[in-house]
Amino acid sequence: IESGEIALVINTPRGYGTRNDGEAIRKAANTCRVSVVTTLSAATAAVQGMIEQRNRPFTVMSLQEFHAR
């Protein structure tokens, strides 16, 4: 994470034993400003969003511009 090679962390802890590991991973990601998802449904949504973005690039516009379309 600290080397900048990781852009997204998917961390789904299982049970109490993984709690400390997950906490350390999330803390490192937060310190390095790397996004973290902690559930499979959130990971699925994130990946689907990335696929959509790749398939249909978006443009930034104001709310007024968006509603005028």
C-alpha cells in the first residue's frame, strides 16, 4: 500500500482473529489515501462502476447542465 502500487483495498474480515489484520490494513490504506471496501456487495458495486466508467467515459457538469439535458 505504501509503495503506491495498490489503488483499491477489498478487505472482508471473517471472525475475531482477522480483526487486527483488517484494522491494520484499513489504517494503512487510510493513511495512504487508498479506497477501502469491506463487504462483497460493496466490492461488486465498485468493480461494476469501474467497468461502466471504462465502457462509457463520463463528463463533469453542473447540476443545471445535467437537468437541462
